[in-house]
Amino acid sequence: MPRSFTLPNGKIVTKPKNNAWIYTTIFIVLFALFWLFIDFRARDIQLNQFDDILKQMFSPYSAGGIQETWKDYFGYTSKLVEPLIDTMKMSFAGTIIGTVAAFPFSVLASVNIVKNPWIYQPFKFFSNLIRTIPLMVVALIAVLFVGTGILSGIMAITFFSFSIMIKMLYEVIETVDMGPNEALEACGANKVTSFRFAVFPQVVTTYIGYIVYIFEINIRASAILGYVGAGGIGSILKDNVLYRYDRVGLIIIVLVVLFSIIQIFTNLIKSKLV
């Protein structure tokens, strides 16, 4: 089939090359190379245990002569209320504190706002540096400083939210239309006033959307922070994951319901921001 053809109006159109085979070849080669470094032993995978674990997770507890009922299974939900509230507290407080604290740092890292490279470059480097620190490591450090509990979880989520928001927000600020800002400065307004009335209105909607997005991430991440002593539902999950699969299954059900409700509300907020 020819790569070029002529339209009825006389215009010559060139058909673009099909590069799918190139991408497929690259993928296969990279997959083969990475496979050489993976210590894979099929005999170590015990799929026969999968069905048994699922059955234990989503059925009443039965072991050692104890046979619980579905009432006992769902009755454990009452003990999850307080840890769930702690999880919500950690996520909400950490998100708000971290994203609000990140705003001035994002402004100082923006090339179009702070034109001096001796100022914005260190802030850019700082934002890149703190994003390399894993959330679980931050949580462990927080536990060492303040002990176990939701305070260490709040500190970890605050740091995580702060590190994400700086990067995302300064990239948005750098894309705004600077015309209104320059016009206000030409009329005698100072930089703070110009930013407030010319730049901030252009980024506030995106900023709020990012806060909602980061909150969604944090509410999921906080569920595993209990493994390092940060409290919340994660601590209950850690205590039961090796011994009571039925409780683990119930926790998963409760988390799915909670995440679904949160998703509905966050989608509603996002729709109002559009």
C-alpha cells in the first residue's frame, strides 16, 4: 500500500509510519533483559493456598474447635470504628498541613515568579530531594521521634503531601499567563499584590484539585502506616494478618466501602472545580 495518496481536492497526504513493531520489539528485548535479573522459581509459588486463604478471609472464623457465625464476623466492625477515625484524622490533617505549607515553597521554586536562579534553583533541588525519601522511612523516623500513634502518622503524611505538592504546584505556576501580573506591576503594585490578584486566581482551582487528589492517595497510604507503628486501621491489620484471616477480610471490605464513599465525594468536589 502506498504511503502517499492524493485527496479529491488535489492535496497529497502521507500516511504515517506504523511503528508498533518497533515498540513491540523494544518491549520484548527489555522484558527478556530484566527477566535475567529476576530470581524466579516456579516451585516457590503455592497457588493451592490461594483458595484456602480467600475462604478464610471471607467466611466466619473456624479453628481449634471454635466456630463463629456471620454475626461474629461482621460484629468485629465495631472495633474498627476508632482505628478508621484515626486513619481519617491522619490523612486529613497531614494533607491539609502538608499542602498548605508547600504553597510558598512552590512559589519560590517557580522560574516566572522568582527570576533569580540563586533562589529558585535551591528550592527546585530541595523539592526533588525530599521526594526521594519513601513514606515508610519517614514514618519510621517519626515514630522514633514521637513514638507510636497517630501523631507519627500525621507527621509522615504531612511530609509526603508537602513533597508531592511542591513539585506539582510550581509546574502549574510556571505555565500561567504572566500578562496580568506584569500589567499590575507596571501600575505600581508590589509582587505580593500582583501574585494575589493575577497569578493566584489562575492556579487556585488546580491547587484545590491537587489537594483532593493527594488526600485520596493519603487515605490509602495511611492504611499501611500501622505496620511501622503510626496507628490507624493499619495497626489492626498488622495484628491480624498472620493469625485471623477472617478479620483481615473484614478490614478489606470496610476499606473498600470507605474508599468508595471517599471517591464519590472527591469526584463531586472535582466536578465542581471544572
